[in-house]
Amino acid sequence: MKFLFAKFDKIGVPLLAGAAAALFILQAKYQLRKRVRPAAERYFENGSVALAALPTLRFALLPAMYAAAKWSNKNGVGLLQHPGIPKWLKYTAGFILLDYSNYLWHVLLHKWPLLWRFHNVHHIDMDLDLSTAWRFHIGENVASVPYRSLAVALSGVPAPLVVFYEIVFEGCTAFHHSNLKLPFWFERRLCNFIVTPRMHGIHHSIVARETNSNYSVVLSCWDRLHQTLRLNIPQQSITIGVPSYRSPADQSPKHLFLMPFEKPRPWQLPNGEVPAREELPGREHLLP
Ligand SMILES: [Zn+2]
């Protein structure tokens, strides 16, 4: 099994680190949503969760997906392994298929109660910024290894594409979690193609209907296709997080680590109220 990925480590990682540094500076200068918790505390909490989880992406997920692609390429297994398919089409369609498989995985994380216990650790963050992009429980990352490797094998994508897509995937995840206020006219157009900070901010709302929308990761077309797109929520009216986890004690690294193993709380505020918002027409129109 291959563990050394020179292109990923020598080109991808510096590119991602540069993009993250730029986003970190820009989100501080052009802030989209007001912070509700002290930044230093959140960086400590999110950093602790990320420190445990990130190595699984590089040392388990990437090698496993690459091995799955190699196996499918060698044995001619998978949708795109048909001999008549030209190389350019394998790469283009492969990118689209990988992205679609990740849309479906994100839906699964929300709909399958066992997976939601892990994904919830990402969602209870009460602010949304660049650091949230790496705040995934190690269990969620481990669970994604067999799913994403199977998706790679079934689609039969070329092995080098797996590495390229992963760099794009991580870059886009950092971008759409960031608290960067893009010019509205620009973001309104951009979200027709890729997931943007305002679009993903709605996915992190404490209103259940809003959380259960905008599942796409890179391309935004999957939410349009499955009618899970919801853009007509003004960003300033969004409360980020999950209603039943509003105490700073919920955010301690120890609690975040143990959370998947405790009974999930019902989707309601500490006072018993269920957050709601009137459904307005024009779901596919982004609001500032
Ligand atoms: Zn989610």
C-alpha cells in the first residue's frame, strides 16, 4: 500500500496551508457573522479535535482511496473503467462522481443516527469559521474511510485524480466554512457553481430545516438536483450551532471526544423551545 504521496505533501499541503493563511487573515478583516464565543477558546477546542482527527485523513483515508483506485484501474472494475472512455472524460466525470459521492456521504451523516452522533461534534460549534473546517471527530473520519474507498472503487476513477480531488476537497471545505464576507454580487453568482460561506452558514443554523439543507461540498449542483438547496436566509438572522448544546461546558475537548457515546439530546433549546422560522418563497435565491 502506498503511503508516500509526494504531490500531495509537496504541492497540495503547502497550497492548502497558503490558502488557509489567506482565509484566516481575510475572515478577520471581512467578517461575515458576528462571533458569539471567544476566539482563543474555540481555537483550542477545535484544534484539539482536529489534532486527533487530521492524521486519519492523510495516513488512512488517502492511502485507502488511492489503493482502491489502483485496484479498480488494474482490474478494470468500476463505472469509468469501460475501455472506450477517453482519458479526459475519465478525469472530468471522475471528479464529478467523487463529488457526488461526498454529497451522499454528508446526507448519510445527517440521516443515519449513529453517524450523526459523530458529525454532531462538528455542528455544535457555536461560531462558524476556518477552524470549524477541521473540527471533525476522529470517528467520523475513520467511518469515511470504507465509504469513500468504496465510492472510488465503484466509480473506477484514475488513481492520480483521487489525490487531486482530495486537495480540492480540503481547500473547498476550508473556504465554505470560513467567516469571510465576500462581495454579495460575487457570491450570488459563485454559489451557482460551488459551495460558498453564506450557503454553508445556513447548513450550520440551529433551525433543523436549515441544517438539513445545503449538503454539497465542492459543486453546489447536487443540492439543486435533490432539492435540498436553501439560500433565502439572511446571514445576520442565523444562530450557528445545535439548539441543545448551548453551554460552554459542551465545548470542552473531553466532552467533544466523548459526545458520540452519550445519549443525543432532542433538537430543542435549553428552555424547551424548538427554533423555527417562517418558510419564505425563493429558496434558490441567496440573501445577504
Ligand atoms: Zn453537516
